[in-house]
Amino acid sequence: MAIAATISLPLTSPTRHSLTRRSLTSLRFFSSSSVQPSFLGLKTVALRNPNFRVSVTSMSIEALGKNRRFLFWTVKKGDFCTSSITMASAMTSSWVDNRDSTEPKVTPEQAVKLCDRNFGIGADGVIFAMLGINGTDYTMRIFNSDGSEPEMCGNGVRCFARFIAELENLHGKQSFTVHTGAGLIVPEIQDDGKVKVDMGEPILKALDVPTKLSPNKDQSVVKSELNVDGISWNVTCVSMGNPHCVTFGTKEGQVNELNLADIGPKFEHHAMFPARANTEFVQVISGPQLKMRVWEHGAGATIACGTGACAVVVAAVLEGHAGRSCTVDLPGGPLDIEWREEDNHVYMTGPAEIAFYGSVSL
């Protein structure tokens, strides 16, 4: 079902969230995939408040459905355009077509404003598709919603492949070599449309994660005690190019009802993690099925984290909770993760499909 919509947001509020003092953001959206309708058959719909105006013309509006689609728009400012996508496993990111430059065209400060869910576009981060270096096809850089720059993003890499395929008008099975802060990553679009990513080998040596916790299994930290705000947690530390602290529960109870906004920052900024940490709270449903909640450093509570899902499976194997091939259920949808014994690489597979695209001018 096709959609045409225009959204105008006058960003004139004097607060720090304003993108500019006198800016007008205009978005045009077009749906390219079939999803469940939320309301249909409307010629024009307008929603207004003092700072927000939405008008929908032609055809109909539909929900994203199952959190497996993504939103793509272009942002124009001067002589560059930015593309923004809400993608696989419900991760929300603003994407910049930065292939003609080796420097990001959006500053960390601008990224914070773009990611603001009240006064900006709303996203977990801004990701740049840039020129490849060291013989790679492309380079990927990221600014989190707080302006910090992480090493990489697992779901982002998967979405990266779909984004490049759209930009380059590529079809069928495709693969790319992508330089990231975590090293070389190779995503591959499968025949069924899902994207499989070779995430490389997990890093387990405590000093390289990094963590100041004392190794208790070879040079690794596996099911080690960590005191957080007076509570002892059993944690395993894994790096997938970025640091992860994985816990399958506390000594005092389960984690399915945790207040992430309260406990997450205490893990992220714990003295045992000098580079901060992403933290995964995990419940074992069955041998091949794990349920995960995540607090990401620089982004907070999110509903999907690809590197986190990979780290969870590695930790589950090391602690004896699961085999090497698992489905990890996240609030944003499931991911299939395999830690292969043959090459010691972790492989992540999940969806990435277009739902809408449009444009925004800053």
C-alpha cells in the first residue's frame, strides 16, 4: 500500500533541543512494503499542536508491524544529504550518505539534536556510510544519542548492508567489507532478504574487553561476582569490538522485572569498566532460546542490540547455559546467533526491510 505524507516540525523552541533557531523540518514518506493497517482510506489527516504538525495526503497510513521494517529519509543542509532509517529488530538510527567524504557530515552535537525524540527526528544514534579504507568497500562510523562514538553497532552493520543496497540499487545476494572501529565486518544479504553478518571472534581476555575484574578462567572473566549498588551479580565479560557485561541473574532474584533506567547506568559507569560497558540481562528460556534486555552505553535502554546478542550467546556457552547456536529474543524482535567452533567467529542473522522513505531539510 503506497503512502504519501508530509510532516512539518517548526523547531523554534528556545530550549537546547532546537536544531536551529529558525529551522523547519519537512519530511515526505512513501511506503514500499505491505504491513498491517492502522487506519485506511483517508485523503487528508492533520494533527496539530504548537510545535508539531502532521498532514497526510493520498492513500493511507499503516503501522510498521512486527518491528522489522525501517524508515529512510534524506536530510538536506547546504550541499549534503542525510538518510535516516528505522530498521531491523526495531533499532532506530539516522543514516548519513557520507560516501563522498572521510569525515562525518554531522557533528556529535548535531547528532544529539537529531536523535532527540521530542525536538529532533528521534533515534538511538546517527550512522555514517563512508568511503572504505585499508582495502574495504565502506567505512561505518556512529555517533550515539549522547554524542559519544562507539566502536560499532551489530544491528547497525546489518542495516548498513540494506542501506548500501538501496543507495547502489543492488539486488539479490550481496556482501560488503566494512571497516569499523571494531575492525573488519562482513555483512551479507541473503536470498530470503535477511542479513547475515560475520561479527568476527569474541574477545575474552579481561584486559582487552576491557575490565578490571580479575580473570577467573584462563585470562577471562566468566561468572564472576560484581557488586553493583550493594547487590552481587554473576557476570561474564565479552567484547565484540565493544565491551559487554552479561548477567544471567543476581543472587537475590531474576532480572525480568528490572528497572533498567535505574540499574543500567550503575553498570555502564562501574569502576570495573574503564571504557564503560553495555550490559545484557538474560533469561534462559530453553537451551537454544534466550531472552535478553539491554542497557547500551551512550544510548541507554534500547530494544535491540546486535553485538549484545552475540555477547550473550558467547557468555551462555562459557557458563554452560546453551549451545553454540541460539535464538535471542529481544523486545525489538529475535536474532539468530551462532558461535562457530571451526573458526571461532560469531555470526548474526536477522531481518532488515524498507517500510518508508522521505526527506527532511535542516
